[in-house]
Amino acid sequence: MPVLSTERLETQAEYRRAFTILSFMAHAFVWGRNGAESEPASEFLPASIAVPWVATAEFLELNPVVCCAAVCHWNWQILDEDAEDPMDIDNLGTLHTFSGSMDESWFYLVTTAIEAKCARGLNAIIGATAAVEQDAIEVVTSSLELMADSLVDANAILERMYDRCDPYVFYWKIREFLAGWENMAEAGLPHGVLYEGVDDTDTFSLDNWQSLIRRFRKYAGGSAAQTPLLQAFDIALGIKHFPTGQRSDPSTTAAARARFAGDGIPAPPAANSYLVRMRGYMPGGHRRFLEDLAATCWIREYVLLACSDTLLHMYHPDDPRVLLREAYNRCVGLMESFRSKHLMMVTRYIIGPAKNGPSLPHRSRPAAKTHAVASTAAGPLSGGRMGGDSLPADPTMYPQTNTAATRQPEAARSGSPPPAKGRLARKLDADAVARGTGGTDAVQFLKQVRNETAHSRVP
């Protein structure tokens, strides 16, 4: 396959489209194993994919690896332009999937819908930031209430993940394609991936194996931490995250007073390195927005100083300071709720299938909730793009629908041979660490992030 040139790409939209297509091609090449379960993941990415992929990534200012932007932000379409709510999740479809399954399409669309519905929360954040500078307490409060409304929508949409995304299908058939090549030795990529034609032009001219190894790239895979929306809410609410395993204390009134005074401002706390690193997997404009927001947003400090009176609880419930604190704490509570739901999903979609293994008892898939689904005269589009509830009777993708397996031994009910060793989708021992596609200890990381959020409430 010839190396594609990016010279004909002109607009931002064209570069995004090219990056998305190349991301699917690259990860299918690395993790697809030519459709054979026994084949290892590929440690080499051919120049025909690697060269244009790196070029488009550099233009968009992000890393050349599958990311949230590629599969969620730039991978959707509106099905009915005349719908009452065009951006309703039931009116959205994906452009590309690895598996062609509804489950994968729905997994992406949940994030897409959250970003679309909650974008107005960003306007509220900007409004609250400006109101703090003007000491307009009522405007800060109303902006926080609008932020809370966005978070209510985010929680509701996240819960719909269960409607059309099956845990078995996600873990065993989809998830591996979204992984990167960092901390993936157990999945068959101990050194990462070599981008041929980019970091080496002639691997056979290298002096030794060590020289070749140094040319391999390691990137985290797709992760919810790469969405700028949640990081923007964290920054706006002053929710601090620390390195995994390190205990933290939320910012205090004294620290808030020092920051406002502009004298003796304490050094910023150590940020969770993983969350900060994930900004490198966002488009450059999103990353700079978060950096600017962190430098100018003092909402938490404003709330701490306004509500520093220890007898505030004795004031009239209509006191502006009481309303301000309630609005702020509601936002924090909704962020905690969102992260608790996310943690529960990791347990159901990753921990459960990993501990139980690929064999399933014969069962029918639970019927999804009924939602309005667009249709065409030709019927639903392929790849789950219509958001329908039907499951194809495919015993490979959906072994639980394989009626022929009813009387078969348990090991045969999976519809496919047991996964080979050295891959991300595999059965884990009871004490094994379940890693996210970003390479982290998923449960430990998410528990700490949730707890740090909960501790950010203003007393």
C-alpha cells in the first residue's frame, strides 16, 4: 500500500476526518491479528499508515493513537436533521466502528451525547469566572446552577450505557482495539509500537537491538480522562487530583485568601500525572482552553471566602451565601455521582468479564429500554448507526444468542476459542490488576478520583 500524502488536506475538518480514519486503520492493524486469535499483536505499524497518521496528529496537536476525539468527538452523524432534538443520543449514529456492532457504536455515542448536551455547562463556567471578578454573588450562584443542570444531563446519559452495550461484547470483542501501547507488555507489546517511516527509515541499518527498541513509541489508549468537559468542570470547581495512592486535602480558606491577595500564593498541589498527561491526547485548542481556565478560574476560592463564617448554617436559607454554597456543593455532588457511576461501569464491563472468563451460560440478552429510533425505508443502517435494539444472531460476536450452544459444554458456549495469552482481553486471576485502555490500574485510579471529588465539598 503506498504512503498517502497529506498535502491535499486543507481544513481542520479534513485533518480531523483523516486522523479518525487512520486511527481506526492503525489500531485494527496492531490489534486485529488478521482475524486469528492465536496471532500476536503487531509491534510494527507500516509506513503507509504511520506516516500520514503522524502528520495529521502533528497538525491537530495530539498524539498519533486512538483517543476520545477520534472515536467520539469526530465520529458521529445526525440521523434526522429535522428531529425535535437533533443531538439526542437516539438521533445520533457513528461513522466508523471496529466491530460493526451496535454495542461499540453505542459506547462511543454515550460520550458524544454527554459532550453535546453538557457543552452549555462550559458557557456557565465562563460566566461564573467573569462574575467572580465582579464579585457578583447572585450571578456566580446562577451560573453554578446552570453547571449543575448540565451535570444532571451527563449523569442521565451515562446511565443509558446499559441500554445497548453488552458487557461481554465490550470486554471480549471491542475494548482491545481502543488500547494503546503503553504498559501493555502483558497484552503483547512490551516495547510499544514502531512507526515505520517516521522514527526509522531503515531498521536493518541499526547497530543493535537496543537502538531499535529506543525507536518504539509508547502511548496510552482511548480514555474517558481525555474528554476536556470533565477536566473543565474539575478546574472550575477547584477539585484537585493527586498522584494515585497519594492522600490529598482540598484547598482551604487560608489558601483561597492568599490567592486572592496575590501575595504568598502557595505552590499548586501536585496534580495527578495521568490526568495531566491525558491533555496531550486532546486537540491543541482543547488543551490550551483548560490551561487558560486553570490560570483564571477562582470559583472555589470565591465560595470558600464567601462562606467562611462558621455560623453560616444559622443564617436565613435565602441568604446569598447559603445559596452560593448549596449551588457549589450540588455541582460537586453531581460530579461525585458521575464518577461513582463510571466506577460501577468499570466493574460491570471490565472487572466482571475479566474475572468470569469468556465462557457464558446460555441466556438471552436483556431487552433494552424502549426509545424512539429513526428508521429508513431501507431499514437500519449497518454498524449500529441507527441506534436500534436488535441483536444480530451472530454466535461469534454475541455468544449468548447462540441457541446451538444450549447443550454444549461450558467451554464451547463462548462461540469462539479461548483468547490467546498475551492480549488485553483475557481472563484475569483473582488478584490480578485490571488495566484500563490508558494503561492505569482502573479501579484504584477511579476510586481515588471519586473520593477526591467528594472531599471537595465546602462545609
